[in-house]
Amino acid sequence: MNKFGFSIAHTRSTDLDTANLGKAEELLQRVPSYKLCIGCGGCTAACTAGLFTDFNIRRIHTQFARGQYKGLDRRLQSCMLCGKCLLVCPRGVNTRALIVEMRRLLNNTDPA
Ligand code: SF4
Ligand code: SF4
């Protein structure tokens, strides 16, 4: 059967009082413009990697902000750091820096 249209997302909730937000708070320190994100999805719509894979940069940085880090390091490998998402963001979020810093924080590869 052909897949068509959209699917309904499962209901889920995040308890931010108990979530592990250490890395998310560090990310906000490193890329302050992320505070301006309105979740519009422009970055995902423009993303070349997202055209050919299930890579979704908005979903990834939203999950990161909620402390849901599991599996994100592997998914971030699809990003080519081309910067298209940065060009289209209506809020001026430095998405490219966001991706680089998420990778560093998830892989503990901070510069010395
Ligand atoms: S385009 Fe910018 S404001 Fe919109 S979801 Fe992406 S980072 Fe957030
Ligand atoms: S930098 Fe990464 S997330 Fe942004 S458009 Fe390019 S491949 Fe997509």
C-alpha cells in the first residue's frame, strides 16, 4: 500500500522538572540564539539531508532541549553542515552552530 498524507503523532508528555537538562542548558549557553526558536520548522523544510532521509533537524533540536538525548548522536551524523537551515531561519537561530555543539556535547568532544 502506498503511504500517503500524514500520520497522527502519538501523545506524549515531558516532565521538565525531572528531565536531565544539563546538556540542554549548556547548549543554550553556547548558542544563545537558540532561545529565539519558535519551532516553525523552516530549518527542516530547507534541509537537503531531510529530503532523502528521515533526518529532521527541528525534531532533533527540540528533543535535545527536552533532555531526550537518546539516539540523537547517530541521527546528527546525517547533517552535512551545509548551512541552508541557517539561511532560512526567520529568527536568526545559528542552527549550524547548534548542530556542531550538540555533536560535541553528545560525544564529549569539547575542544580543550
Ligand atoms: S527555522 Fe529557526 S525558528 Fe524555525 S524551527 Fe528552525 S531554528 Fe527554530
Ligand atoms: S546544515 Fe545540516 S541540518 Fe542544516 S540544512 Fe544542512 S544538512 Fe540540513
